[in-house]
Amino acid sequence: MSISVKISFLSLVLVVYLAGSAGAQHCPVGDLNEDCKVNLRDLRLLADRWLDLNCLSPGCEADLDGVPGVDMFDFAWLAANWLKDYSEI
């Protein structure tokens, strides 16, 4: 495959990726109730899962840092985005 075909293909992939991501709404890390706001409701959901043994496996919604378990590091992620509101964006 020639270099010009590779460049054209990569350009097409980039354009499709950027077009798809432009319409997607991104909520802040720490938004656990999916309203695109990080507030007291999210803190309550995090507290409900705090040190919960069921959250030691992947897929726990309150696990914000990707490391199994809900702990201070997850709270730090929530705190870093405290009161951010992307619901109107």
C-alpha cells in the first residue's frame, strides 16, 4: 500500500472519530447518578459503596480510579470535580 493511500485512510479515520466525539456529551469524573453534575447526590452514592466488598470486582459504578474498591482515591476524583455541572453543555 502506498504512503498516500495510508495517509488518506488515516485522515478519514481521524475525521470520522472527531465527528463522532464532537456530538458526545462528556460528564465530569465523579458523576455517579448520570446527571452530568458532581454534587451531594454523587457523594451519597460513593459513601454507600465505601469499602463495600462487592465493589472489589470490576464494574462497580463508584470505582472512579479503575483500581478495585472504593476508597480515598475515588473520593479524591469526586472532590476534584466537586460542583462541576456539564448538564447545560
